[in-house]
Amino acid sequence: MLKLGNVEIFGDIALSPMAGISDSPYRKIARKFGSAFSYTEFVNTEQIVRNNQKSIDMFRFEEMERPIVFQIFGSDLTNVVESSNRIAELNPDIIDLNMGCSVAKVSSHGSGAGLLKNLPLAGRMIEDMVKTNSCPITAKIRIGWDLNSLNYKETVRVLQESGVSAISVHGRTKSMGYSGLADWNIIGEIKSLSKVPIYGNGDIQSYAEALDRKKQTNVDLVLIGRKAIGNPWIFSPKAKKDFSWSEIRGLILEHLDGMLEFYPSDDDYGLILFRKHFVRYIEGLTIPPPIKQKLLQTSIVNEFKDLLNSLELYFDMQLTQLKESETHCEMYL
């Protein structure tokens, strides 16, 4: 068990915050499969202080998602601190400052990973948020701007001195984006030097690998990002291959219904947003190409569900043929 202030966190692995992915419908599913807590998508502090309702709605959550971490990003000290005070009224368990986003339109304006080039400002942001909020304040960082400026030691020192409660570390530089490989040796080094809990993040492919990385580096928790999209099984020791098509289909429909409820719209907007999850849910499954194409193109919910349900007989036939084949082979053993 990990404790940040009065917040207790149970578990070894959690869903990493991802724009367009870690919304409430998927956070609920990830928690059900074993994610230790929930991060919201990151929200622009400038939009929060402007009372932009669409941005504030990104903090909507249900109780089952707790512990819930609200993640924000920004480059203006006043906006960052004021926005943290405003969203604190929505009762998050933790507030996190994003210092790791490598996207140019964020980092080039001094937000996200851009704060790695202005550590005094980042430290002041954390310090002032800690002073004005009762909930724990954490930060998500990268190991540096590029390979010539690996300032992770200084970054961790500044954040610790500013009162941060925990730090999550993506083992790449800003300039790497998501190319190359995350450096887990550096993540382990940061853990050995740190006085606060450290979460490791980068390139985790499976539940077993997450536990191995946690053991090797002694980090307090492992975050999983891209490999978790449409793959909540990664938070559980029971793999996707251990589930029947009926169970997989049920999960797909549960997620879709959650999206439709969370994103109400006359044009089935939730289904369109769901596609990026769905293509990952069906990875490795043999689906007739015409049906697969229709599933990925339709924007009509009832048609999507009918197509999905029609695959039950198809997979049952595959299973029957497989069993008959195995029986036939046994006759000649």
C-alpha cells in the first residue's frame, strides 16, 4: 500500500494519463481490471480559469474511479495555481502537474515538457499549489529535453524541495517523443535518489513485465500507457487469451455504452470516439473482413451492436471446428 497524504493507493500498476484515452468510461474499466488509481486526461489551466465548460467537464468522474488524480498543464504560474484551487472544489484525491507532454503545441509554449527547461518556475508552481491545496500535489516528468540535457536529477531535487508528494517518470526525453526505448535504468536511478514515491512509465507490454520492472527498479508503481488502449487485461494476471469471445464482446459493449452515456449526442459521437479503443479490442481476433470493415466504418450504434452480436455464431463455429479437429487427431494417436 502506498500513501500520499491521506490518500491510500493499493496495487502495482495504473493507467497512465493519455489525451483522448483516459476518460471516465475507460478509467472505470481499467479500475475494474486492477488499475491502482485513475488519472484524468490533462486539462489546459488557461481554459479552466476562463471557465470553459468543455474543459472542466473532462474532470467528471464516478466514485468507483477513486483515487482520482486531476492532471493539468500550463506555463503561467498564476493560472496554474488558480486552476488547481478551482478544481480542488470538485473533490479530487490528488492534483498532478504535467511536465512530460512532448507535443509541440504544448511543450513549445513552456507547458508540459517545456517546464523541464524552466525548473524554477516548475518548482514555484508545485510550491504554491501545495500551499493552497489540502490534497497531495504530484508531477509527471520526462528525463530531460534531449540527450544533451538529461536534467532529471535537478528536476527531482527541485520538485522534492517544493513539496511534491510523488513523481511519475517517463523514461524518454522530450525530443524522443515516443520513439526509441524508455530508459528504465534512469528510472531506477531516480528511484534510488528520490525521497518521494516514484512511478515508472514507458514501453510496458504486459502485466508480467510491469511487475518485473517494478521489482528491478524498486519503483513504487508502474504506469502503462499506449499498450493499455483497448487492452484492460494488461492490469490483470488473467490475459485476453483466457477470455471467451462472449466475455470480450460484453466488455466491448460495456465500454461503448459508457462512451455513449458520457458523450451524449444525436449523431452517435460516442461510437466514433470509441473506434480507437475498438480496433485494439479486436487485435489478434479473426473477423471476416467485410464485417470488420463495417464495424470500423458505421456510425450507427444499433448497426454496430448487431454486427458485433452476429459474430457470436461465427466464433462458436470456429471453436466447434477446432474441437472436432482435435478429436480427429486424437483418433490417430
